Amino acid sequence: MNDVDMRDGVLLKSAAEGGDLTPIVHDEASAGMEKTTLKGADMTRAKLTRANLTKANLVGVVLSGVTISFRSGGGEWRASLKNAKLRGALMNGAVMKNMDMEGTDFRETDLRDADLSGSLLIDADFTDADLRGTNLNDTDIRGTKGLPKKFEEDEAD
């Protein structure tokens, strides 16, 4: 499924387990992907602007180099991974700035060199995640689990 354009697509409760979705392009308002199941899918270099992946099941998904949109100047959240399941996903180099990722499961996720700056990460679980080189500047990490002391100390400064 190369060069998939989901501009008018809504994938509520859909499944694409193990599929190759490289690269997905979706740049319309509120890309409706709530409760989507994409277990093991390859979404390398996907670009998802204003994507709503609330409660999505992305366990084991490859999201290397993915770009998911940011918050507008007015402070409105434009992309959401709230309560998403990303356990074991490959997300090295992902750009996911200013997102709502409250309660997201990042356990055992490869987040090396990812940029999560400005994101809401309240109650997210980073247990056994690889966070080497990850940018967590200006994030809200209240109630998070599994963050190395380095990140907790940076937030306290």
C-alpha cells in the first residue's frame, strides 16, 4: 500500500495487522483513526497531520521517521495518541511534537532520537522503552511510569 492517501478515509475500529502502509499521507483536519488496530503494520516515514489515534492499537508497529502533526498557535491539540497502545513499536526518529499522548502505553518501545517536545504525556508508561536521544523538552510528565531519572530531573529544573 505504498503512497496511500487517506485524505477522505475514516478507519474506525478497522484492522490492518502486519500490513505495509509506507508512507501514509494524511493532511486533512481530524484524521479519524480512533480505535484503529494496526498491529505490526509498517508505517515508516508516514505523515499524519491532525491525526486522531485515540485508543488506537499500534502494538509492534514500525513508525520509524514518522511525522505526526503539532498543536496550532492557539494551543489547540491537533493530533492525539491519547490512551493508544504502542507497546514494542519501532519509533526511532519519529517527530511527534505538541501532541496529546496522555495515558499512552510506550512500554518496550524504541523511541531513540524521537522528538516528543511540547507533548502532554500525563500517566504515559515508558517502562523498558529505549529513550536514548529522545527530546522530551517542555513535556508534561506528571504521573508517567518508567522514565529514567535524567528526564525527571530535567523536568524539575
